[in-house]
Amino acid sequence: MKYLTFGEIMLRLKAFGYERFFQSPLLEATFGGGEANVAVSLANYGQDVYYVTVLPKNVIGDKCVEELRRFNIDTSRIVRGEGRMGIYFLEAGANQLPSKVVYDRDATSISRAGIGSIDWDKTFEGINWYHITGITPAISQSLADLSIESVRVAKQKGLTVSCDLNYRKNLWKYGKKAPEVMGELAKYVDVAIANEEDCQKSLGIQVETHVTSGSLDIDKYKLITEKILELYPDMKMIGITLRESHSADANGWAACLNDRSNFYLSKKYEINDIIDRVGGGDAFSGGLIYGLNTFDSKQDALEFAVAASCLKHSIPGDFNRVTVDDVNKLRLGDASGRVQR
């Protein structure tokens, strides 16, 4: 099985520790982006994974490629172009103070990409599974066109297509509303991944949920999945992450999956003292993709994904730096956190 993910990777500049922006002159510099994060997860699970993006022809782009190669991700299909790398600034939240993200991604190399920038026939050569998110088509009209072209070609070639809907309100600035674009893209998706806000804001699915209440009504999430599967008859399944936000550093974490035949609900983890929740959804996506192609049981695949994502909350940075053994220990019941000797 060969996987390919496509999207923007950015330079991540994070305020040190739990400081606010420029409380001190220090910013931690790393790389991250939804689709790249999924590629890292799959590579860490020993999978054959390719990552495609458009990077600037400068030393920052070079260092980004070097970082991806450290995880044994195949970067040979990355396109280099004019422009710059996007940046996002992150301020970590704690207790009742939420995390804050500021994007600086205008005129980036990938935002200039459009139809014809990537040869999908060559890019998809030998690939079995293609993953994209709703972040990429939110950046620019040309990228929205390229994203829809990519899933259309992928389906024509018989690839399985997964998409994390990933609604980002600060990105849809070029005149299109998310449902206009994502509604078309979703027609080509086999495996959809989302949270409750993604379903409502990206696809226009209206079911009353209270994401900040600290508790969840599972029946309403089952109804959301049923509505989406009814709206998109070619979609095989949808997984939804279920986050109970008690505070910025204490969350309940679970997920559900509907494959048209059954509705699966995972165990719930209580995550206290969160280190870094950025990339938690991507860790779920990577875990679910791996699980669906590894386990005979969809329940086991869902439990693997939730456990993988739970562990990500304890790891700084965008990337989920865990192995299959790490995830299986938690999935199979060892949540003690005791020193492994």
C-alpha cells in the first residue's frame, strides 16, 4: 500500500512555553501542516508514504524537505516554485486561556498553484490511497480548483480518497464560502474525517451541538454522520472526533465512525495537562487511515486512531512522534504512563 498526501506545509513559530506573543524574544521554529502531519504519522507506522506540496526555491524550502526526509517520507514529487513559505504563529493556551493561531500565508508558493501546476497522472503513479484536507482549497481559488482536480483524477485512477474537512474560518477569504467548494470536493471522497464544526461550516450540515459545553450528545453526532452519508451517496464512511473541552489543557477525547452498516463509538480518554493539541486531528486521520488498512475490525481501526491522537496531546510540535507499539499499548489498555524499562 502506497499513500500520498497533498497540501501546504508551513513554518511554525511558537511562543516559548506558555508565554504570550513576544513576552520574550524567543520563538520556537518547526514545520507543520495538516497533510504533512498525516504523512509523518503514516511514515512512523512504517508505511510507504509520499508528500506533495509546492515549496519556494530557497534555503527554508530546502530545510523543510530535509525535515520530511528524516521521517522517511518520499519527497521526490514535491514541486519547487516562486514565492515564499507560509508561516503560522502559535501561542499555547492554558486553563481558561485558549490557544491562539495567527496565519501569514499570503503570496506563498503553494497559493500560486493551480490547474496544470501538478501533473496528477505522474504524481499518482503507483499510489493506492490519496489524502487531502479542507485547508488546501481554503487558501485560494486556484488551489481550490487544483484540489478538486486532484480528487477527480484520483477517483478516475481507482485510488481511495480520504479527506479531513478541516474548516478554518480565517482562510476562506477569496470570495467563496466553504460549502460551495467542499460540497463539490466531497463528491469524490471515500473516507471523510471531521469534527462537529467541520460538518456544519464546511458542508452546511445543521444539527444543534454545543462544542463548548464540556459534554457531548452522541445521538446528535450519529445523526450528523447519517445526514452526510445521505448527502454523498458515494462516500463509504465518515469518522468524527468528539472533543469535550473542559479547559485549554483538560479535554475528553473520543471518536465515532459510521460505515453505512454500523455506527462505532470509541472509548473516551480524559486528557489532562495537555502539552500541545495542534495536530491532534491529523494524528487521528493518520491513525484511522493506518487502522483501516491494518485491522479487520473497524472498531479496532477507530480505537487505534483515537489512541494515536490521544498520545499526540502529550507531544510538542505538529508531528505525532509515536510508533505502532506506542499506540497499541494505549489502545489495549496501558494508560499508566509508567517508565518503560
